[in-house]
Amino acid sequence: MRLNRHLRTLGFAAGLAGSAAAATSREAQPLFETHEVATPPALHQTVLAGSFDGTGRPQLAVVRVDPGGARHVQFLLFDGNEWASTVEQELGLTVLFVDVATVAGRDRLLIYRGYAGVGWLDPVTGTTHPVVDVTTRYRSSENEGIPHLDIARDLNGDGHDDILLPDLDGFWVSIQSPHGTFAARRKLGPPEPFLDATLVEYRQTYREIGITSQTLPWYLSRVHRMDYERDGREDIAFWNGDHFLLYRQNETGGFEDAPRTFSVDFSFDFDAAYGLAFQFPDASLASMLLGLRPRTEHTALYAFRDLNGDGVSDAVTLSVAGRSPFRMRGRYDVRFGRPAPGGTSFPGSAAPYVEAPGRSGGLQPWGYASQRFLDLDGDGLTDMVMGSVNTRLGGMFRATVGKSIAMDLALHTLRNDEYSPKPDWNRRVRSPFSPLDRRGPLFPTVLAGDIDGDGRADLLVGERWNELRVFLGTPGTRPLAEGPIAVPVAIPADERTTMLTDLDGNGKADVVVQHPATSGPGRLTLLMAR
């Protein structure tokens, strides 16, 4: 979108034909065993992890668009020592995006075709097996290739992946049975509330933009899962203007056709943080950069989630205030849910709030501020991890003159039903930026997961071109070690080409780093936790 293009000119990345044979190499590190895998040239590349042949052995599906425009998927297999290419299939021009789902107990590569809906691809025969005949108004872009979009998730808590696909007037849902079949599609929820609104610096309405790789996660953020009636079954809730629609889960794992309604005793302006993108329709980029607009405050319903592990859903809101989305302070308010006759109630007043680091809260829809719920110390309680890029004028000036991009990280743990008002751990990350560097700016890579298998989350930060810094989780009041362990590895400019996943099922997260190339071979760097 245009705002993203303007931000890129200021030095910030948006934020995260060849042989089929895969050449590999190995290198030992204290925390990881490093594997390098050669990949064919690609205009765009997407990598997904799973065990697609049913053997339980680690595999990667490398989905690419070749320089000539052809679309392929290459499957890589780890035999315990090396990664090697096993099979390659042509996808055709009609595949718009991909995902991974567990179907009948096996990992399957899902493909979405606009005319045929969702199916899974057999890696050996190349046959597409239908999953659900459902289509949506998805608009692809030539420069995004075949993206990975998260449409498979366990909606009813039975351990099986289901299909959730947004549309302009609701959400398509298909529930997977224990035998691996999918129920007929159903549409749940109200229409998108911002369809006729316009984004900042954008001439089209949200309806005209349609569902894209950027907006599909915005649509999905409107879906709230919660056990409202506390009967042990998760329900699905949607905000509908002035009340919630609750689709109760029935005894068979499906959701009732007729929703019930409920309301809450606290107020907010709109549902989900993406609504911030529509609060400045008449503002120019110059007025936002200079802070020439009147001061405004906006509150979004952020999430329903059982934060304190008592079996009752809690409510989280995000409030931002300031004259410009580039300089807005953010605040997270938590209201712990309480059992009530026939459902769950939430107090009108919040527990002590958590202040987000930095002042880029207004840019959360575009990834310049972020928040994750994570159990840092393995105590069963949900902690908060937050990041914020310095998008103030001073930060942009230092990016140009001081040649660095700054990001503030903060961790808040939950104790005694309160989040610590001050961060339990914080750090300012600075990554290099030079307007003349052909690689472009290095947007900091930040990953969180358990890489050593001790049950505590670790933080991985890429703020240098040739190094990943690992802050191991520690017991006690400080959730992370003060000093990092440096892991030599090339870091890509775009943080979205790095992911954390347990490739080999040993309970330790591994790191997958993509380095695609349009001419000559690219490579994957795989840091497999020891």
C-alpha cells in the first residue's frame, strides 16, 4: 500500500530456471548445527515446514516463482545428516497462496486456487486433492509471488486443523472431522465494518482494495476464540457494531447456526488494531510526519485470551494517543474475566496497564509496532513481548545521518494477576542503514521460542548483517540473560524471510533463513538446535 512505499523511502523495510538438486554443507556451532542448502533462482520464494511424505522426517516445501514466471514447489528432506531435494512439482499459474495443515494426522501442503478453492498437494504424484470448495475475493499481486497465508487453524480445540477463510461479508468455516474429511463450508460473522472507509494516503476504499496478502491477516484479527460459557468448548465471537455475536460450539465440534449475543461493560472504538489504519483518511503524509494534526486517542479491542490460566477468558484493549500515527504512545489494558451466570463478565475498569515501548503504536497495522503473547518462563501464565521501531522524526534523522534503525524491545511478565508496570527486560536494538548500501536497510529480525528445550522462551535478535544474537531464557525475575550468545550467520534485509520452527520434532526451535536470488543459485541457511 502507498503508506508502506512512503515509509520505505525513509529507510524502513515493511515489517518481516535452475537445477532441482540441493547442494548442502554443514557447520557446527555451540547452539546450532548449521546447514546450507542451494536453491534455484527465484523472483519470489516461500518456505514452509512439515513432514509431507508421512514418514515423520523433517521436510521443507520451497514454493517459488522462477525468473521466467513458472511456478514450482521443491521438497527438501532431512535424513538425519544432510538436506537433499526429493521431488519437484509444477504448480501452474492459478495457485494464489499456500499454507500447511494437518489432515488426517499428516502434514499437507494446502494450495488455494481462486476457481477451485482449497486443496492439498500430493508431493509424489502432483495430484491436488480437494479439501473444501470455497472461494473468496482474494486479489494477488505479481510482485508477491505465492505467499504463505494462515487459513488453517484448530478452531474448536479438538487437535485437528480447520479452514477459516475471510470474505467481505463474513468468514467461511469448514471443520475437519477426526477422519480427515471437511464439513461443507459455512459463513459465520458479520460483514467487514470498514468496507467503505479509505486508508491513509490511499484513494480506494477497503472494499475496492479487496482481500490481499497484507489485508487477509487484518480480516482474521476480527475472529475471537473464547470459552464464553466455560463448558470446556471454545466458541467463536465477532464484534458487530454495539454487541458481540457468539457462535457456540456444539457437542460434535461444529458451531451453531444462530448466534447468541452478549455485551461487555467496557468501551472501545473499534475491533482489532488494524482499525487504526482507517482513522486518518484525510491526512497527508506531511501532516502526519510533522504532527500537525489535533491530538487524538483511539482504543481497539485487541484480544480475548485466558492470560492467567484460570480457565476464564480475559479481555485486552490497545489505546494509542498522539498527533500523528508516527508518534503515538500505546497502552495495553487488561480486564480479567470473571464467571457470571450463563457466561463471562469483564470489569469496567482495567488492571494496571502495560505501556508499549516507543511511539509507533499508531503504525501497528503496518508492523512498525508489535505485540506477542508468550509464556516466557514456562509457568503457564501468559506474558507480553513488545517491539517498537523509532519512527519519530529524530529517529528517522538518525537513520539517515547516524546510519542505524532503532527498535525498542520490552518484556512484561504476569505475576499475581498483574503485569509488571516496568519491563522485566528491555533492550534497544540498532541495525545498520546506509542509503548507498545495495542490500538496502537491515530491518531488525526478532524471533522468540525455546531453542534449548528448557521450557523457557529465548529471544533471537538479528541486528547485524553477519550475526544472530541469542538471549537465553533464565529462571528468576529476569526472564532473559543480559548478555547474548553470538551465532555467525548471514541475516537477510527483510525480517519476514526468517522463521522459527521445530523442524525435527525434538522440542527445540530451529531457525530457517532464506537468501533467494533472481540470477544464479540462492540458498537456505538452517540453524538446527542441538
